[in-house]
Amino acid sequence: MRIIMVTLGSVGDINPFIWMGRVLSKGGHQLIFLTNPFYEKLITSEGFEFHPIGTVDDYYIATTPAVTTGNKFKDKGEGIKAVKRLFNYLYLKPSKDIYDIVTRLKTPDTLILNHFCVYGAKIAAEKLKIRNININLSPHWLRTFMATDGFSALMVNKMVKIINSFTDNQLLKKTINNVRGELGLHPLKKSSVEWMFEGINWSLFPDWLLKFKLSDSIYNDFVGFPESLKGESDLPDNVMNFLKTHEKPILFTPGTAFRNNGKFFKEAVFTLEKMSKPGIFLTKFKDVLPEKLPDNIIHAEYLPLEQLLDKCCAIVHHGGIGTCYEALKAGIPQVICYRMDEQRENSHAIKALGVSKELPFDCVDSKLLSESLQLIHSNDVLAKCNEISEKLQRECSERNLLICMEKVQGMR
């Protein structure tokens, strides 16, 4: 079978597709990747066929952080502009190009696996009558399909629909319907979320992470967390030497796509000083760090989390689902400083497991951080961390993925 993988976003949106590609290629399937050329080297190093969608400039424009002015209302407006840039340049602009590429690549046995925000892939599948599977990476996107079996759930469902409608009207539907019109497709009559989740969905996290019941309106299989991408570089010598002389540091990583992290790292320095703990600061934007870091703190632009986290006593991060998983697997407590709705939903799910504390990113300060990080001294929290880590070791996402694929092949 020819499988066309279409994904866009940060590394956390790309790596799960690489993992699926590795697993599915073992079954003799032909894997073709469509993503932003920013990730071309990453994809081709895996031996997969690569086709670019959008440009590297699109990626940089999309990930340009919001301007901060110090004015609460202006900053809110700048935040909205940043979200619009992200969706316009990364997810909406390439839609017609995705359709054109899929048109050239399709064969009678083609299957599309698309990221849940890559609207062009869904349009191509609909127009060209190709089967597609929507790949969902976070519990947040299933809120639309919560079973309304009680008053509270009904109110949440109504609020989600209002938010979906607002987002569609302000950001998505005009562009989506313009592309659909060019291709002779009718305008969407439902929300973009309901449209994207029509048909088969694979959620790349376990069912026990979801804290609400799904309605019968959605076909969804829980695959489990994507396994770590083995074969990444080892920890560099300077980090290994740091770990030898500074036992069990706290890792601070506010997300690969975010630049405006100056206050976060400043408060992290104060926090580590209060706690007399070593720390590792992970960011590719070195200019946001304090000019001189204390000797008990080391900076790195990138480190493979699956090799690092079991050597740390805790992690403070932004709430990306991939980072949440790596921390759960390593069995360490988390403090999640979420920025967006999806990250907040992830944070709530992890907190419900009893292994984390959470803070809105804008509220981060050394007092709240040091108070939250006291969970590293809680025997109950550490026991729950170990319990979940052992549970994840017993699960087999690769087997689940292959079973899901067999089900799809049996639907022919």
C-alpha cells in the first residue's frame, strides 16, 4: 500500500509520523512524506521519500513569536496575530499545493495519514476519493465529541461549539471554503473540527489519558503514545560531565517553537537558587537566557529527552504531549507551564494522574515554581510516577498501530 504522510507543525508534530512511518514500512508499505522543507533533512535521513509543502520562510513566519509590549490589551492582540500567522502560513496556505502533490502521487491503493490540522490533506482525500485517517495527538481535540450524558458535559459541549464556531469564522472557514470552491466542492456545513474528524481517527495516546467519555458520533482508535525515536545523538560530553558533578538536575524546557522565554528562564534561575538544585536549560534561543548562568546551570539547544530525563529529578515544560509522554515514561514529576488551550488540556490530564503541578505560563515566578517543585519530595507523587512509568513499559503502541492498520485494510 502507498501511504502518504502529511504533517505540519513543530518537532512534536513531526516525530510521531516518523515513528508511524518506521512501523508501517516494516509491513512492506511505501511511505511518502509531505511536510515543510524545514524538516527535509530529518525525513530523508530516515530513508523516506520527501515532498515539500510550503517554504522554510513560511515556517519561520508562522513560528514568529507574538510581540510583547507590556500592555495587557495590546499583548492579547499580538497573541491573536501570532495564532493567525501560525495557521495562515503553516496550515492553510499550503492546502492547494497539498492537493496538487497528492494528485500526482496517488495510486489505486493510496492511503493518506494526515495531521489533524492539515486541512489540505482532508480536501485532497475528499476530492480525489482517497481514504484518509486523521491522526490526533492530543486529548484537547476530542472535546468536541464528548458524550453529553449530564448537565455539566452538555454545558462543556455547548461552550466548545461556540469556540469552534468563533475560530472557524475568524480564522479557518473562509480559506478552507475558497480552496474547496476552486476544486468544485461544497462549502463546509459543519465545524472544521467535525469535518476533520469525520471517518477514521487514530489518537496517539492511551485511552486512560482521556478524562471524559466519547459520543458515538466519532470513530476513534487509541493507539497509545508513539515510542521514542531511537538512534538520536547521545548526550554531549559537556552535559555528561555536568551530570557527573551535579546529581539529578531539574530540566527547564519551554518548547521548541517559542522564543519569548526571557522571564521564564530568569525565574528558573531564582528557583534553582532557592532550592539549591542544579538545572538544565533547553532552548535554541540562547539570547533569551540571562547573560551569565551560575555554575549549577547548563544550557543546551537540543538534547534527546529519552536519554536525559531519567537522569533528572523533575521537568518544567510547556505541556506538549510528546514531552508529557517522555516525562511519564521516565517516571519523574512534572510542572507544566501551559500557554495554549491544547497544552492546558494536556496539563489537566497529566495533573489528574497525580504526577504534576500546573501554572499558566504568564504567571510563572520563582515563588510559584519552587512551591510547585516540592512535589519532588512527595513519596506519593514519586510512587505514582513509578507506577505510570511501569504501565507504559508494558504497553505496546507498535502492536496497536499494526492492529489498527489491519482493521483499515480489512475495510476495503
